[in-house]
Amino acid sequence: MTQAADEDNWQRAQLQLPAGQPGSGARRYAAAMYFHARGLMPPQMLEIYRRCYRDDREDPVDLARFEGLAPPPVTGR
Amino acid sequence: MRDTRIPNDWDRRGLPGWTYHSPAMLELEKEQIFRTHWQIACHVSDIPGIGDFQTFDLCGERAIILRDRDGAVQAYHNTCRHRGSRLVAADSGNCPGALICPFHGWVYNLDGTLRGAARPESFPPMDKHVFALKSLEMELWQGYVFVRFRPGPQPAVAELMRPVADEAAAYRMQDHLPTDGFWTETSPVNWKSVRDVDNEGYHVTIAHPGLQDLYGASYVDEPFVDGVSRSVGHYTPSKGRRWAVRNYKALSDPQPFLPDHLHKSWLYYGIFPNTVIAITPETSLFYQELPIATNKSVVRSATYRNPVETRQQRLARYLASRIDRETVAEDIQLTIWSNDSMATDSFEGFYLSDLEYGVRSHHDHLRALLPIYNRESRPPEAEVRTVNHALAQDRGA
């Protein structure tokens, strides 16, 4: 596996951290920014993660669906 | 070879009293002494894991020291490139994988490069290196993390500390571990009053009964030479009359890695302008006074220990810290008295003993940087900077 693939996997794991875990909101947002920079996360979805960055309990994917956005495949759901 | 001899005939005066109470003088000191000289921010063991960080504020400047994803220690200005917000507000913590500005949400990689701006579509394309966090000059010395906010007259830390490097290396401080975190205390004095007390051992005999009991008359100060002073006290052969000292002497075991002459010694390295690394067989610690106002300073300190210690050595470490804690409390009172003297017209200034030459040597370092310290009468506040500038030009001419 390449270094880039390793990094993608690590970032994906960060993105998919379960809601409620302390610090997870920031980790998810930082990973979302990583995938945005790679062209794999649309700005609207990045903004969802940004909204949730200080609220570890809020699930960005749920929020996106609530707002009528389709989460990109990189979210894993 | 350091020449640490005390001259036969030296000027025994201290700095003029007005320099302890002038806001304009303090601004000069912040600008030309504190921001331009090496400061200890932390020890490498304060940030053992990836993403661990420690912050350090000094005279309006802000640093963040962190462990990057390669395990290397990095130092940045703790300032977002967007609007200048603090990137991290906590004194210490962990930022896994990235730093996120709490103001608008810009994200930085641990190598300092910009991962991305919040609402990126609202900006033109941004180069991650152009908008990277600003690096801070940093150097590791025997486990201690030194930073400097602006270029200054001191050489690299390794060069600065070379005269004591071999002796200090015996303690293996780079392997030390934290004990009880950072300690700070705000004191109602000018920073120089803290240093004036700390730079001489003349007062130890009556002011610090614990230290007197521990190492007594063996204590010697070597003055500041090229920015570094050294003091050492060897334990007296007596058992010790005070409870903490008696038990410390009984429990302080020789450390197998130390040479014989350091088994029963406490060492102090003064680092111009405001820092001391103190070393015992059980611990190393640093302390520094940070100026807040002419009559307000913060004393900041942290203690580290050997990575492997027996129960007996842990007890000895506790007793060493207890002796040191008493000493700090005693010194705080002395700094207040010393500082008060600088505000009264009836006091005509220091008349220093040969045993206080360390004070003078520190003052001489200050005078070399800011010639206005030589001005006995107080200039108008608005003219302090221009008078100093003129004096510096005259000296250079």
C-alpha cells in the first residue's frame, strides 16, 4: 500500500469516528478538510463538518441528510 | 576557558532605581532583551506523543511547541494566518493530526502547512506553504526546548551553553520526565528584582535555612560570562538539623550514571537574561521570570525527574522539592523588599559584596545591550527610547 493510500485510510478513519467521542468533532472536520483538498469532499459537506467541529455529539452525516445533502462516498455511509 | 575571577576593583553599584519603575524602560527590555533572547518553553518530555503541544507566552508573543507526525519537535507562532487568533488557547494538550483555529476554522497540518481555509470557495486558490504557520527559532539542549521570537545577539544555544555542556550531560536530562507540571506565581515586583536576588548567594546564610543546612558555606557563585552563570553547593558532612534536609541527606542515593563529584551537589546554570536550570541528583528544573508590568512578573517553572528511580529516590526527590519550595517562598519576600527599595528616594542604590558579583555581572550584560541603564537620573518617560538610541550611537562611534 502506498503512503498516500495509508494517509487516505488514516484520514477516513478520523472522518468516521463515532459521534460522542471526546475531540471527535475536530478530528472529523480536520479529515474533511483533507478530503476537500483532495477533491473528494464538496464544500457544502465540508461546511457541515465545520458546523459540527465543536460539538462532538453531532453526527455530520445525519445532519447532512437532515439538510437534504447526500454525503459523498468518502464518508463511508 | 571561562574567566570567573572577581576583579580586585569593580563598580559595586547596581542599576539605577528608576529602571525598575519606568514603563518605557520595560518596553525597551521587552523589545531588545526578552523577544531577542533564548527562552525555555518546555522540555521534550512535556510533548511525548504525536500532536502533543505546549504553549508559551512572552511579552505579547505566543508560541506553540508540538510534536509532529514524524516525531520531531516543532515551534510555531501560536497565531492563525487568517486573523491572528490564537490557534490553541489551552496551555497544553493534544491536537491529533491537525490544528484548527477556533475563530473561523482554518486547518493546519502538524508540519505547519495550511490544510485548508474554512469556506475555501470564498478565497482564491491558496498555497499551503505561503499560508503556513510561521516557524519560530527553536533549539533543543539536553532535553530543554529553547525558543527565540526574534533574532538576537546570543549564539546558538549549544554554543551559549558549551562551557557547562559536559558537566550537564552527565545528568542525562534529555531522558528526564515531567513530575507535577508547570508552576506559575505572579509576584508584585519588577523582573530584575527577582534576578537580583537569585544572582547571589550572599543571602543564603540567613534567608534560606534549608539550603544553609544542606550545603552551607560550600556554595559558590560563578558570575555571568558570555551569558551563562554557574553556581554549585556540595552537601555539608553534617547530618542536617532540619527535618527535610536531614532525611534528604540520608535518602539521596548516588545515581549510578553520575561521576562521584556530582553525587552530593546541587547545580544552578543561569542563562541570561531570565532563566535558570537547577539540577540535583534526583531532578532537573527550570525557572524563569516573565515581565508583565514594571511591578508585576510571573515566575514560571517545571521540574523533571530521572526516568528510573527507586522508592528511596522518589522520597529524596520529594524532600528536594520541599527544600526548594521553602526557598522559593523565602526568595519571593526578598524580591519584594529589594523591589521596594528601588522606589524610595532615601535609598542611594546597591553597594555590592564580592559575594554578589553575580548581580553586577548580570547588570553588565544588561548595560551592554541598553546603555541607558548607565543613566543614573531618570529621563522623561517619552525620551527613554531616544536617549538610549543616542547613547548606543555614541558608544558605537
